[in-house]
Amino acid sequence: MPKAVHQAIIAIWITLGLSVVAALFKQWTDVISNGELFWSIFMYALLCIFPYKLSRGSNATRWVYTILSVATIAFVLTGVGADMPQADWAVLVLTAPIELFIIISLFDRESSQWFLWGSN
């Protein structure tokens, strides 16, 4: 596995961790209910499949992750997320540069070759 892919996977774990912390903070400050907290944690648990599949060299996962990341940031920047809680905005500000790093790392030359040819 190329070093850039390994770093991207670590960065994905960091963004998932920040998202879970934000969900816990929102529940602690009564922004979301216990049910919403459970749903958030459940969704983040499902997203843990991304680092696993990327570590196995799944090119499809690389593309799905990239599309979801870009779409999420685009929706927020175009105003879809205008009524987001402050904790979500803070996580977005922290994770957007990390997401950019992840995408660049997953698509650099060595990583692309690994995903396309060397991961099988």
C-alpha cells in the first residue's frame, strides 16, 4: 500500500472521530435527541467500511468516497446546510481541508497505480 493511501486512511479515521465527537457534543448541548445521536453514531459506524475497503485496494470505494465528500461540501457551501448547528460548521471547517488532503492522496500517481493495478 502506498504511503499516501495509508495517510488518507488515517485521515478518514480522524474525520470520522471528529464527527462522532461533534454528535456527542450536540446531544450534550441538547441540539439533538438521544434518537438522533443513535442514528448519527450508526451512520458513522457504517462509514467505517470506507477505510477498510480502501485498505483492500477498492477503486470503486475510492470513487464513491470522493463523490460523497465533494457532494457533502458542495451542498453545504451552496446553502443547503444553512441551518446547521454550530458544531457541524466547526467540524466542516476542520474536516474540509482534511477531505481535500484525502482526495489528493487517493488520486496521486502512485496511489492511482496501486488502486488500478497493484492492489489485486
